[in-house]
Amino acid sequence: MSKAFASQGDLTEKTITFDEVGRDLWAFTAEGDPNSGVIIGDESVMVVEAQATPRLAEKVIERVRSVTDKPISHLVLTHYHAVRVLGASAYGADSIIMSETARAMVAERGQEDWDSEFARFPRLFEGHESIPGLTWPTTTFNDRMSVYLGKRRVDIMHLGRAHTAGDAVVYVPDENVMFTGDIVEDRSACYCGDGHFHDWPATLDRIRRFDLDAIAPGRGGALVGREAVERALVSTEDFVRSTYRPAARVALRGGTLKEAWDAVRAECDPKFSDYAIYEHCLPFNVARAYDEARDIDTPRIWTAERDKEMWEALQG
């Protein structure tokens, strides 16, 4: 293979930042690695996204303890991907929350996704031997639910399909701040291998209607201020549309997956090639866009074997 598979060649430790994005609201970010969020209530703390292993989760907990000694009572997982959920046991949370659809995806493809992502992201699975097994929620919801951390209300909502079918966002109305998971990225490629290209822009529009003061995205830096929020919403939508359109044009005229790959590269390389995990995501994104254009609505399950076959065919 001409390029190291997925992120196997990315072994450089990333610099962690911990930024306050609203009163007692924090974004844990690390140069394009998966982000986590922290919401401090009157008596306890909610964490958004667990990280890939309990050992990596301890880095989030260390930052939580730098700003509060309140117990972590709730953990929200915005979707089912292994790099987001498998560190959950470290938090000792009373409640682990996912959308009902996300839970179904754990049941359907959770183990395959774990095996797949373990091969793709070796650095993110530091301490993988401490993972006790698949992460299951204790609480699920369909459209929305509210959690009260004392007087602080937190709204957890499914606004539409995007990065996966079961994406959740976490909204804190008293500060007008949202934790979006991987629906929104900042200077990081969107991973679209389990995505829904047709739905994603409309889901971004529903986020836009909140007129947010800050967003903690799935990857990339904290977005504080409406200008930064809008920039990330626009660039995320541009990435999604720029990936889908050329692949769909090829698919709809009966062209090959490799032709779709070439067309997407021609469109996206000039704009996004310096984004985090761009080369990693590209084969999976093109494959999914090609499928969706041919009316395959449900993303096919990625396995470690299928990952490498796709990488050989397109990045090899």
C-alpha cells in the first residue's frame, strides 16, 4: 500500500486543550482527535463522549478534576462508534445515555466497529486491555429528553441523521451552547462511512436555527462566538456536499467506484487535504457516497477485513 493504512502511521501524541465554552461548560480537544465535553451542574457533572479506552478517559477525568470536585453522574454518548464509547467504564456514571437508534447500532454492529476502529486508530486505543466490553446505555430516548443537574437543564436531542443514523446533540439552554458530536467538525474531515449524505445538510440547518453562542464539535477546536459557529457549519456542509456530489454523478452514470474516487479527490483535495484525518476518511467516505447514490440507504457494516479491501482498492 502506498499509504499507511488509515491512521496507523499517526503515532504522534496530540496536545490537549481544555477550553471553557460557557459558564461551567468545557471542551476537551486534542488537535483533531475525538473531543469530549463537560457540563457542570449544581451537584454533579455530565460528560459528553467517553473516549476509546478507560485509560484515555482518565485524561478527561483529570481535566474535570482541575475545575470541579463534583461527582460525574451522567455520561452521554452521541453515537455508537468505538472511539467515542469504549472508555465509558472509567467514569463510574450512574446514567449512560444514547439514542435508541444508537443502542440498536451497538447491538447490530458494535463488535465489528470495535475491531475495525482498533485496526484503524492504534494510538487512540492506548490501554485497550482495560476495556471491559461493549458499552451499553442505561437510558435511551427517541426524539429528545431533558436531564436536570440540579437547576441546570440539559436537553439531549436527535435532530436528524448525519454522521450516523442515531446522532444526538447535547444543548445547554442557559448558556446557548451545544455539544454536537461528529455532526459538526472544525478543520477535520467528516467521517462519512456510516453517514447519510442526503440528510446531513438539513440536520446542520436544524443546529443553525438555535443561533448558538458556542459549539463543542466532534473534532477540532472549540467554537466560541457566532462567527466561529457559522464558519464550522458552513465548512462541514461544504465537506459533505463536496464529497457526495462528484461520487453521485459517477455512480448515476454507471461509473466505477475508482472513478468516483478520482472525482471526489479532484473536488476535495484543493479544499480539505490539510484537514485532520482527511486521507484516513476518504476511502470510506467515497464508498458510502457511491452506495447512497445507488439508493443503498443503510450504510453497510464496516469490518476489519472490508476496511483493508477498500483501502487497497482506493488508497493502495
